[in-house]
Amino acid sequence: MTAAAVIPVKAFAAAKLRLAPALDPDARRRLARSMAEHVVGAAAPLPVTVVCDDDEVAAWAQDLGVTVEWTPGLGLDGAVEAGVAAVARAGATRVLVAHADLPLATDLASVVGDDGVVIVPDRHDDGTNVIVVPADAGFRFAYGPRSAARHRAEAARLGLPVHVVRDARLGWDVDRPDDLDLPSAADLERAAR
């Protein structure tokens, strides 16, 4: 089994607009870039492909030494599907897809598993922060509100077993101003119990 990571990264200047009440545009841009870099690091030792349609993001990813899959006009779902197809062509048999706004992410490779679909929902059990799929399954991604349920349904459509992993670190994404109040280590430890 060969696993690879795909990380969709939105243009830093256009990212995290819902944080505008708390952060100015430059602060949002720096935060988006910092979180994305953190997620790329958390994916090690997996090979990483960043899917994007922004020149700045592509240059940033290349500077980090990761592969770039250029995906203009595809939207999030299409970009992720293109990234999965690209790493499958490169020989990956399992693909981990992680969003770039997971400031507490560690050891993403630990959730790869060896069969079926692994879903790590957000802490509200609504969105899909991390998902692992067989590279050749033809999985159709459907991000947005309630995506965790849609991804479970897609796995069922394909006849693939589903493993839901609730992980306090991977479940913490940053979408709204109150998400900037990161939990303490003690809070994370209590959540893991």
C-alpha cells in the first residue's frame, strides 16, 4: 500500500473571509498560509500534493518541496478529485485529503488505515476535515455543510466500509472568529477520552 496526501489550498488573499470580524485582510492571509504550512508538515512522511488555482499558493507549495496540481475553475470538489487522480497516476493506492485550516493537526498519516474510507469529521460532526479513500474507487467528493454524512453515503454507494475517527486535534478547523480560541492541551486530552 502506498499512501499520499492531497491538500486543497485556497488563494491566501481570499481565504477565511468569515474571520473578517476578528482579523484584517493581511492577518487572514498570514493565518491561512501558516495553517496550510502546518498541515503540510503534519502530513509527513506522506508525499504531499497541493491542489490550487492561485500563483502565490503554487509558488509557496513549490518552495516547500511539495507537488502542485493546478486546478483552475474546478471548485473544491473537482480540485480534490483531480488531486486524487494525479496521485493515483503517480502510484498511490490510498489518498488522504486534509483541509488546510487545521491548526492542531499532527501525524495525519496515523489515520490512513488500510481499507475502505476513513472520515475524520469536524468537532461539530458535520463537515469533513480529513478523509482517506482508495485511490481507484472513483469517490465523488461533496464538501460543504453536512459533508460527513454525504461522504458516508458515497462510501456506501461504492460498497466501501466506513471508519469514522473522532480526533479532537484533527476535528478543530478554523472557519469563524470563535474558532480562533484554540483549546488547551488539557481540553484536548479530555476530549480524547
